[in-house]
Amino acid sequence: MQFTAILACLASVALALPAEQADAQYRNTQVSYSPAYDIGQMQSQNVVCSSGSQGLLAQGFSTLGEIPNFPMVAAIDTISWGRLQQCGLCFRVIHQSNVGLRSIYVQAVDASNKPGFILSRIAMKLLTGTPQNVPYPPHTISARYVQVQSSMCRQQSQIQTAQYAQQLLNSDIQQFCSSQVSQIQQLGSVQQQNLQNLQNLQNLQNLQNIQQAQQTQQSQQTQMTQQSQQQQLQNQEFQNQQFQNQQFQNQQLQNQQLQNQQLQNQQLQNLQLQSQQMQDPQMQDPQMLSQQQQQGVSQ
């Protein structure tokens, strides 16, 4: 409501022209803006209209903010360092905007480096009817202008202009803060996404490490199983070889025992035969008997 009232008041002041101005000849021009003319701390010596007997410094305005009509100031192409006659003049600028015919009064304080007028951003927003929540007005527009009495610039309420400028500043600050918050949120989302990606990558790496460890463990278990099987096979072969050796030794021992038994039996038979022969001469060996007989004859 306050913003609407200010705009209505500014429009009523801007459109209220003296009767002698009604038939004035307006000229077509191009209007743009520069944020430099919104800086109240800008030194007056930085603009062309600072010098001369009617210059800003001579009038006691060391900064742009000290000019009563600030920030409704402008640079125009008819001013240069060698042409200061139009410094301080008041101009009415009108523009057919989307919200209707708009009109402002601006004071010439500087030379324009391009054709037409260069306004402050606040003055451009007023001229184009740019909404408060829109930070930047159109950069260049077509407009019409006419020189008016200096009192018309002074009648443009400084308080209303300052209030609107403060509202625009607050809006810009809010817009800037909202933009920063949005950027921070986006950055936070990006960082969160990066953190999630990093966590996913870490989880994937951990999973790969776990799988690799499991594969290594399985490989080691398989190798140990194979080694155990080989060892068991070797042990079984060794036991079989020992068993065969033991069987061979037992067989040899049995054979030896059998041979010994046979030898003993043979010896026993021989002894028995000798004993029988000694007891029964007829059972003696004929050769032995012949030998005995020869021995008896010789005796």
C-alpha cells in the first residue's frame, strides 16, 4: 500500500505540468541507466558538472548524495568539458510504459558518452514503472524529453524519492539475500549430492574390497583344501607303502621260519636215522658197513 501511494504521488507530481509547458516541443531520445549515479558517496569532482561558477562544487555539493534532487540525476549528450551551459538544467522525461505514461524530472550533472540520457537505476525504474520486486529495469528505452524550469526538479519530493529509493534498496537487499540463500541451498544440494556420490563410491569401494577379500579368502581356503587333500593323499600312499613293506617283511620272516623249521625237521630226521642205524646194523649204509668190515679184517 505504501509503495502504491508513493508511486501515485510521484506520478501526480511528475505529470502536473504548468500550463505554459503543455505546448512545449518534446524531442525523441534514448534513455539508459548506470548504477554509478545511484551512489550517493560519489565525489562530485568525478562528473563534468563539478567545475565552473555554477558547478556542483561551487554550490557546495561535494558528493552526488548532497544534491537535493538525488538520485533523480542524469548524464546527457549535450554536455561535455567544453560545453557546461546545460549543467544543472532540469528536464522532464516521459515514456510510454506497459503500465501507462510515465514521467520524471531529472537534473543534468554529467556528460553522456552515448546519445541520449543516462539515468540512475532508481530513476530508470520510476520512468519505466518497474515493479519493486524486480531488481533491474530495461537497460535502454525510447523516450521524449523537454527542458523545464529548475523549480520542477525541486518540486519532486525528496522525501518521497528517498522513501522509494529505500524501498528499492530494501527490495534489492532482499532479492540479493534470496539469491544468496538460493545459491547456498543449491551449493548445499550440490555438496550433499557430492557427499552422497562420495559415500556411494566409498561404499562401492568397500564392497569391492570385501568381495576381493572374500575371493582372496576363498582362494586361500581352496588352496589350503587342495594342500590338505594332497597331504592326505601322500599320507595314504606312505601308509600303503609301509603296509606293503610290513607285509613283505612278514612274508620274508614266515619264509625264513619255514626254512628253519624244515631244516630242523631234516636234522631231526637225520639224527633219528643215525640212531636207528647204530642200533640195527642191517640198516647201516652198505658202504659204511664195508668200511667197518675192512677195518675188522685188518685188525
